[in-house]
Amino acid sequence: MKKIIYSAALILTLSLAGCGSTTDFSPQEILNQALQETSELTSYYGEYKIVMNDGTEVQSKQWEKNGKNRVEVMDSTGEESLAINDGKKLTSYTKSTNTAMILELGEGSEGLVQPTLKEQALRVLEQIKDSHEITIGDDEKIAGHDTYHLIAKAKDSKSLFGDMEIWVDKKTWMTLKSVTTSGDLTVSSEFTKFEPNAKIDDAQFIVDLPDDVVIDTETIKLPVEITIDEAKEKLGPFLIVPESTGYTLEMIEDMNMEETGEIALTYEKDDQQFSLSVFKPLQALDEDEETLEVRGVNGKVLDLEVFKLIQWDEQGLRYNVMLDNPDLTIEQILPIIEQMEFTE
């Protein structure tokens, strides 16, 4: 949970771009403007700090240009790391261990676009718009930029993101500061330097590793679409959602996971969509998570604002039903799960 909240705060701090008008807006209008797509912010250089009330502190520098990204990080222990996305491969390097991991995009990955921090932020803000009461605080300057100050109070005390304050640049609609409190954890993220549309040399995205670095190179195998018969060859008979529920099987993908043989099925009904993954489990279910009876056995449930998961094991296979549509609830999908049938 701590990692999820930390990631959410990081995402919100790193990017949000939108319309450049400086007209006075209501809280809802500010969010609507921030959620709009725009090509105005083509690049930026930024320096920011993330502080958690447990003593964790991270200082970062980031260069972003035309989908390429470089992030240099130093944490409170002095640990330094580097991550570069040059559009063809993802490289991460840790200085203290002198180790690097290079993820190369495999065959069929042409045109693959990694989700940007902005795109991830848009999803988070969509959830805040619905789950929080939003008011406007006093305008402030952050990193030398005029900002709108949004105060978001969670409607539900169990909200994943909790209470938030967000400072949005009036010109670029970049989120320059956020403070998130959820339970006993508070995460503060703030840019100390922000240079929009900065002139960034392409050399920033060239990886220069030490000669004696230890490199772990992996190839990203992308999912491929398969038939239900091909899926049965991988896993044997498995549960599927019958057409009588009204849900249509749109696609089956082989996730290219050799150990587990995982497949992913996408179901849709009236623009409501959910995913079902099926695989051979490598370990037992985590007993520390919240339990839920599913099809007569003990399963697990994770019910968050942006993601809901129902998980159980049946006849040697593990099933994950994943809901990222806020209109679908756990209560709605459980009766569908009870009607699932094994493939012939």
C-alpha cells in the first residue's frame, strides 16, 4: 500500500499538461482543463523532491523530450540511480552495486509507446474528480511559476489517495506540487526547478555506463492474440464467462510468461469492460490479504478507486478478474463469476 500511495504521488507531481489560458476557473473547470490533451508542452527539464513522513526522501532530476525520458535519482541514504528511455530500450543503473538492467523491445514491438507519466496522471486525476470534494486555495508560486492551488478532500475515509493538495502551473497545467495524506502516511512532492519547452540535447538520452558494469539484458516479449483452442493447449480446460451473461469475449492474449503460461481474456458489455487472467500459480495465495468466498472457495479481493481485483484458485489454475472501470463494482461482477463454465 505504501508503494501504491508513493507511486500515485510521484505520478501526480511529475506531469499534467493542458490548456494555457490564465482565466479564472472553478475547481471542476481547472480539472477539466488539466485533463485535456495538448501538444503545447513538448519538452521539459525539472528538479523535484519527494518527502515522506517516515523519513524517506528522494531527490530527482528529469529530462523529457518527444517521448524520451531521463531520470536521475538520489535517495536519503545517498543511493544514486539512473533510468533512461531512449525510445528503443529502457535502461536502469544503480551506482552502489554498479549494475544495470536493459530491457530491449522484442519482435513485434515496433510502434510500442510506453505510457507517459502524463498519461498515468490523467487516470489518477479522473478518479480524484469523482471521489474527492475539490475547492480552490490561495494561488502560490512554485519553482517560480504561478499555480492554481486545488484542495481535494476524500469523500470516503478509505480512499486510496486520501486527502490531497495539488498546485497546477497556470500556463502549462503541469502539476508542480502535491501533498497526499492517507492514513498515517503523508507524501509531499515538489518541483524546485521547472523549465517548460526546454532545449534538451539528444545526448541526454544516450546511455554511458561504466566499463566494468554488470549488465542484465532482457527482451520484452509482447502479448500476442491467440484462439481459445490455442489457450486450451497451454493450460488445459479453464473457466470462461458464458455468453448468457451478456458479456462478449473480445480477445484472448498469450502473455508470453513461460513459467506460468498466463493468458488474458477481455470481456465487454455495453462499453463496460473487464479482464480475466488465467495461469498456473507458482505459490499459494497471500493469506494476509482480505478474503472473499468465490465459487465456494476462499479467494482474495482488492477494492481500490482505480483498480479492483478478485482472485481465487480452482482446479490447479489461478484466476484474476481485474476491473479498472469505475462503473463496475465487486458486487456486480461476483454473480458473473459464479456463472463461469469450463471450456469444453
